[in-house]
Amino acid sequence: MRIFVVVFALMYSCFCHASKDEVEICDDSVEVSLLTCAPGSEAYSLYGHTALRYRDLRTGADWTFNYGVFDFRKPFFSLRFMLGLTDYQLGVVPFVVFAREYYRSGRAVTEQVLELTSEEKKRLKLALDENYKEENREYRYNFFRDNCTTRARDMVERALTGCKVQYPAERIGFVRDNGLNTLRDYIHWYTEGFPWARFGNDICLGFAADRNMTWRERQFLPEMLMEDFANTNIIGGKTGVRRMVKDTRLVVDPGVRFVKGGFPLSPWACFALLLFVTALVSVKEYRRKKTFVAFDVILMSLTGIAGVFVALFFCSQHPTTSTNLQILLVNPLPLFFLAKVMRRKAIIYWKISFVLIVLFFLGFFMQVYAEGMALLALCLLLRAYMNLHFRNTIIRTK
């Protein structure tokens, strides 16, 4: 795959040098389009994708500018992603290659041909060429604020020098009525049918994800930008008022999408089962008058390891993750007390845990928690109570 990327880069570089004079002409034979790709079934593709297409009907040049190129093989890719330090880059491939990839995955691609003047097309093309230079093509990716969709939007807006882009929200009487107001609402909408993907997102998002989004903030999603462009006017310049989009067409038909079967139980079912087991263990302990240390060690290890990932997102540069109250429940703290719990000398840990869980429940008034987290909190609360109860019983007996 890396070889193909290099080949396309060389092809495009040759094209840029060969067509420099043609770009200066930039007449009506050139079309500049926004490409919106339907969501896929992989976690990274659930929200769709956006790219820009530059097509010259006179010369046959047909290129796709894609700000969503990344390399999984980079050192510490996963860690950097969690910390919000992931670098994406602008990639350029022939449109036929781009379209074939989405055809194979069964994902439709909608093209919106933009109503740009010759000068604006030339300005956008030169800006894209400048952005594609090796020293400029890489950027710090941010899923909500600076991604493949917002980059495409910003490039189009910058080409409209001297004009105002009037989005639907700025026009009286145009109101989107889809019941989606917050970032979490939109995340849930796109992860419908993917409960564990939704859980993974919710466990990392904080209460900042539950505030109402502005119209522009919604445009980080490809389908939202496509919808907005379809109802947007460009005001100013020699043309007065014109629509942003002059033509819309389906360039890749929707096909058969193969969705891999996920884990058979939902997060809620898993945590309900855990709560049931915890209750049984606690009843057995009450009769036995002694806690099962092994059960606590297993539960603490699992929540502690999960807490490491939550803490990484909590400390990351991703917006909304640093306000996550779920860190009160899922955090690395249990890992530091495992040895003492095994020796039954961790009374301070159970007291701290009890307080944190109570604060977690109070957080329900501020944040929407991930599915099943309340059940997990009940499990941990029960474990803290049982350990504190038997510790106090021992003290009174002495």
C-alpha cells in the first residue's frame, strides 16, 4: 500500500509541474466538488468521510484530495491517538482509485459540484497544491475540531475571498429538527447498532460532550457538512448571491456492506451479569463472615487496567475527554492497592473507593455515563461496603 501512495505522489507531482499553466487558465472545464462518503462498519469509518475532487474535463486530470490519510504502523500510534497527538496528512490519488475503494466496501459516495468562479477554483487548487507539499501536508488531527471534513470545508471557505458563506442556521426560518443537540447525541446516532463502539466512545467522553453544539461544530460530521452545503448561499463578489452547490450526483452507488458480528452481549448485559455474580459472592461472604480476596483482586485488576486508558484520555488533548467524571469510578488507583488488598490491609483504599463511588453517582446530574456504568458502580460499592463491614466487625470483636 505504501508503494502505491508513493507512486501516486510522484504522478501528482509530475501533473502539478506539467499543468502549471493550465491552472492559471482554470476555465469552466474545471469542476471542484465535495465528496461525502457513507459510513462504514469499521470503528474508524462509522461517521463517514469527506474529500475534495478536482476535475478538468479538458485535460482529463481527475484527482481526489483526502485529509484522512494516516499510518497505523507509526511508533506508538495507539498511545499517541489516546493522548490526542495523532498526525494525519493530505493524500492525493486519482478519483477512479478513490471511488473503487468505496465501491468495494459497499459505501456510497455523493458528489456536490461547487458553484465557484474561475478565480476561486484557481485559488483553491493552488492552496491544495501548497498544502500537499511535503513540509505542509501533515497536521495534528482532532476528531471533533480538525478532521478530514473540517479541513475540506475550511479550504473551500478560504478560496471564497471577499465573499460571505451563509449557512442555513443564519437564514431565518431554517431549523434542523432531528432531535440531535449534543455531541453525544450525534455519536449515539452514528453508533446505533454498534453498542460496544458506543460504549467505548461514552467511557472516554466527559460532560462537555453533553452541552448543545453550535451549528458550525456539527460540521465535523461528513453528512452534516453535505446537508449544510446543499442549503448554503455564497454572498458577494461579482455574482451577487449564488448557491454553494450547483449539482449533486451519486458517483458511487451503495452496495452490500459486510458487518462483522460483534460480542453477543451488550455492555448493559455484561455489567448486569457482573452485578449478579457480585451479589452472590457477597451473600456467600456474609454467611462465611469473611471476604473473598481473589474476587476483589480480579475486579480491581480489570477496573484498574481500564482506568489506565480512561486516565490517558482524561489527560489528552482531545476536547471533552478531560471533563470525564467516570474517572471517579474507573481509574488506575486499584492497581496501587492490590498488594495491600491481598494482605487484607487496605482499609484506606475501601474508604477512598466508597467516597469516589458516591461522588460518581452525584455526577449523574452533570454527565451522561456509558451504558452499564451505574451497574458497575453498584458492584464496586457493594465490594467496598462488604470489606468495610467485615473490617469493622473484626475491630469490634477484638
